[in-house]
Amino acid sequence: MAAVENRSSNLARPRTDYFMRAMTVLFVLLAVSDFTKPFQHRNDPSHLGLVILGHRLTTFGANAIGGPLFGAFLAIYAFGLWTQKRWLKPLSVLYAFYVPTNLTLFWSLHQNPPPTVRFIVIYLFFALGGSVGTALYIGYHRDRLA
């Protein structure tokens, strides 16, 4: 009888989801980066600062407002990943659409020198893998969300 109870308690225990844990850490790092956007902008206003829908925020004040707002969104997203809550699904879909839109608008609106193909491939792998990949993973494993 003890073996049956032990087996059933193992089944009731939730499995550790290493992908969700890893994405939580990465989204926390993104949140910290966005919280520090005003200071990044102050150090190099010509290249650093928050980009919203393809437009780089050009003043310290705009980055002081936008950075913490986007940082809070990403921190909430990270909390949802860690706790695996159902309200995470719409956030993941929203972010999955936002990232490619923001990238496309930024690259089409600015006349920056083109980056190398290698940089573009690596950047897209991480940007789309983190946003779209996480949303797809959440959608596929939605039964694990509480």
C-alpha cells in the first residue's frame, strides 16, 4: 500500500519545466535591461534607448517613462512564466506579435548601415525564438498552466 501512495504522490508533484525556468531568467534580464534604458540612453544617446514600434526614444524623459513600463511588462511576463499562470497565454501572444513588428519597423524606418547577415541570423534566432518560440511553447503546453 505504501508503494501505491508513494507512486501517486510522485504523479501529483508537478514536473520542473526547464524551458520555462530558462525563459524566466532571460525575461528577467530583458526587464532589467528595459528598466535601465534611461541610463543607457544617457551614456550614448545616438545608439542606446528603448525602441517602440520601430522608433527609438530620443530623450532621457521618454526613456525614463517607457523603459520602466516595458520593464514592468517583461517582469510580469517573467513572473507568469515562473508561476505558469493561465493569464500568461494572451501576454505571450501579444509579445510574439510585438517583437517581429518592432524589428521590421525599426529596420525599415532607419537608414542605419546594414548589419552582416551573420548578425541578422543570430539576432533573429534569439529575438524570434524568445518571443514566438515561447508563445508556441506555452500554447502547446497550455494544460500545465494553473
